[in-house]
Amino acid sequence: DVPTITLNDGNTIPQLGFGVWQVPNDEVTEPVVTAIKTGYRSIDTAQGYDNEEGVGKAIREAGVPREQLFITSKLRTKDQGYDNALRSLDGTLQRLGLDYLDMFLIHWPVPEHDRYSDTWRAFIQAQKDGKIRSIGVSNFLPEYLDRIINDHGVKPAVNQIELHPYYQQRDVRDVHDRLGIRIESYSPLGSGAVLKDETIGEIAEKHGKEPAQIMIRWHLQQGFIVIPKSTHAERIRSNFDVFGFELDQDDMDKIAKLDRPDGKEGSDPATNNTLF
Ligand code: A2P
């Protein structure tokens, strides 16, 4: 069984989930059904991925009771603001065919729009209304976390940020620990780039495992929630087969040294991000 993490609101989330970024709506149902049949119970989508309907279809087809699943989506940037966010959440529930979300995240802070704090107030309301079990954020720098906590007195349960062996974000881990906010790693495999790393390859060979499995273990052993994405059935299965072995201290030390200043692949949270 997948270990679960208890969040600061008392809810639990499976530590390993399934991501669907860049999978088109008409292609997403099959991999999500495969993932759920493999044993994944946590699915991570977003309004900006434009595939919520296909994910909803998979949830209905997979044949696993709703209460056993943990479904996350994220609010798109153009729907930030108090009223917009509440209306937009209803659209997400409708597209997914659900009457509640397990988690909803503010996808990007977009500080120059200065609407993320008002948006956070809407999330707190929607949680009170029972439409969202856990509320969180994504791509938030520590100063933005401080702002919403100071403004409204409610901490996000998670912050979903880019994190992988080439971009280890050591400086922000302490902040999250201190605040009791769990880190969810996105692009956990470095969007594929780190998979070809020589050191990762050597560690994989030593354990008789795939490079992706080594990286997923690396996230799990540091306490991160991790959501690898794949559209290939055999990779979906092998990425889930990570509970029968452990990386040792020597492996962890070697991977720690792979961090690099130019390791970030995604957008910068401090600038206006209109991708989503
Ligand atoms: P694909 O969907 O074709 O399998 P991340 O989760 O860091 O964004 O990385 C996902 C990328 O890594 C995707 O391009 C995915 O491609 C690929 N990928 C996922 N799992 C594996 C695996 N086990 N082996 C090789 N590539 C993988």
C-alpha cells in the first residue's frame, strides 16, 4: 500500500500520486484508468491542463469508490479573485463530475495581479462549504505563503513546486517544515532530463531498478508528496513499483550533489505566468 501523509488540516493524502500535465483531454482517460487499476489513488489535474472532463470519465470508468480517491485540481490564473474563484470551482466540479474535490490549489501566485490573497479567502470559504476537503497553493515563494497566512490565518496544506535532483530547493524546505506545509514535487523526474543522468543510472543499476524508480524513491524518502506523469502503461506501473527497496545514505549523498544553479526547467513564480 502507498504510505499516506497527514496534512496540517488533519486530512490524509497518498504520498505517491499520478500527474496528467500535457496529456490532451481525449487521450487522458486511458492512462488515468490504467493508473487507478495499478493502485494509484491520487490524481493531480488542473483547469489549465484542459483535461478535467477526460479525468472525470476515467474516475467513473475505473470502478474505484469515490471516497477511496484523492482528486486534486488547480485554479487557472484568469479565474483568480473571490467571486471568480468560487464560480470557477463549480465549473471544475461539473467537468470532473464530482460534488467535492479532495484538494484545490491556486496554480500560480501571479504577484503583479495581486489577487492571490482574495483568491485564498474564496478557497477558505469553499472549504467551509464542503466543496473542497483540503486547500493549497502551487508555485508560491515563502513571502507569498506569509502573506496569505497573515491576511487570513489559514495555512495551505501543501505547496506544489518544481523539485527534482537538478533543482532541489533546499533553501525553501526549512520554511515549509517550520510552517507545517507539505511540499508536493512537480516535474519530479525533471521532465525527463534527469532520467539520463549518469549518477542516477549507476544507482539504478546497483539496485536493479529503473532511473525513474530511483528518483521517485528519492522524493518519498525525503517526505515529499510526488506525482510522476506518464502516458505509457508499463511506465505507469513501474513508477508505482517503488515500495520494495530503499536508497541508502551513499545513494542519497550522491544525488544531493546533482543540484545545480541552472536546474530549473519551469517558469519563474515571481513573474507573471500566463501559461495556466
Ligand atoms: P511519457 O509520458 O512519455 O512516459 P515529470 O513527471 O518529471 O514531468 O516527467 C515526466 C516525463 O518523464 C514525461 O515526459 C514521461 O514521458 C517521462 N517518464 C515518466 N515515467 C518514466 C519512466 N518510468 N521512464 C522513462 N520516462 C518516463
